[in-house]
Amino acid sequence: MGLSVGAAQNTINVLDLEYIGAEFKNVKFTDVPIHSGVEFHFILSFAIDYTSSASPMNGQFNIFWDTNNLTPSSVSAIKDQHSNVKIALSLGGDCVGGASANFNPSSVDSWVSNAVSSLTDIIKQYNLDGIDINYEHFQADPDTFAECIGKLITTLKNNGVISFASIVLFDNDEVQSHYKALWKSYGHFIDYVNFQFYAYDEGTTVSQFMDYFATQSPENGFFTACSKGELGGIFVWSADDSKSNGFKYEKQSQALLAIPH
């Protein structure tokens, strides 16, 4: 499993955010411990604008998470059981059908139109609250990515379809350039930033982590508040992996976040 840090720019609550469903290990929402003292977000992984045979679909998103265990009725049930739970879906991810899940729009307008339509249907079907932007591979320039994703987020928010949006980044030049362009134009619409500590080698030292944390961001210095002890939350990858160890790290991270500050 892996931990990430999250910077929350539009909220005062501490958050624990848990990716779930990508590895089809029969994990259910009810398997995961949920501390009442934190705002807990599940992130369904993934929705991808590809077919199951890895053909790009220009913004027409399909579900690629474990739909046998993570159903619309199970979403409603866990939200009814825990008032502090919200649920999002994550877009993109690393791969689909053994190939890279590239961001590959035909045009800005066509991609946004298709994405708004297909994602609105999925979000309403599952009664979801937000989206997580998790593209790691690109066949479009940074400005095109920024316009597509920025217009998607703003349209879904303006239509009342979602209440929050997060982005995911790590120390990679291509990833950084695309998310920096997005942040520059649409940063005020982005609520959370997931900095992927789990994207690095197992032998990465604490000092190396701190260097990454301090410098890798849409703009250098974005994480200054976090490095001063104002951490917004923790993203965890993933519930699928954690099930086998009894969700040890989920319990630890939520206990940490629930400590009064």
C-alpha cells in the first residue's frame, strides 16, 4: 500500500481519502475502518475514457472499478451509515488493458462535451460527490490538458453535479508540466492536491521525501503550509491492498488526523 499527503485549500477539515476497487480484490466499503473524527472520502478507481479493449473514447468514460462489490446501493448505504463519508471517482490512472491510460482528446470542445455527459450519468447513478484527476500519461500538450480538465471541473461544479475536485501529481517532468498548466488557469476550482509518496522507490529516505514534498507542486512553494504542520489530509492507495493486513495504515492515519490541532 502507499500513503500520499494532501493539501486542502478550500476546507478546514482533516481528510482521509481512500482509493478503492481498482484491483478487484472483493473489498467493500464496509470493510474499511472509518473514524468519526475525520472527513472520510472513498475514491472509486477508475473511470477511464477507453473501451475494455484499450481503445480511446475521447471523453466518453466507462467504469473500470469492481462493480460487483462497489455498487450504487452500497454507496448509498455507507453514506447513510456514516455522515462524514463522501465518495468520488478517479479519472485516468496508470493503465487500461495492459496499455497506458493516455489523456488523448480529439479536441477540447468534443472531449469536454463527452466527458460532462458521460460522467454526469455515472455520478448521478452512483450518487457521488466529487472527481479525482489522476492522469499520468499524455498525448496532448499541457494547455490542452488544462483546458479540458479545467472546463470539466468547472462545468460539473456549476451544474451542481460535484462538490469537490482533487488532482494527483508526483516528481515527473511530463506530469508536472501538465498539472502546472491546469493549476495556473483553474487552481481556484481545485480543492485537494494528492502528492504521491507511493510513486517512489521503496528505499526513498525521509529526507528525500521531504525534498520532494517541498519542491514538487503545481507551483514551487504550494506545499509550504503543509510543511509547517498544516497538513490537509492523507490519501491512501489502496483499500484493495490494505484488506490483507487488516487496514493497519488506515487506522494509524485516521488516528493521527483525528488528534486535535
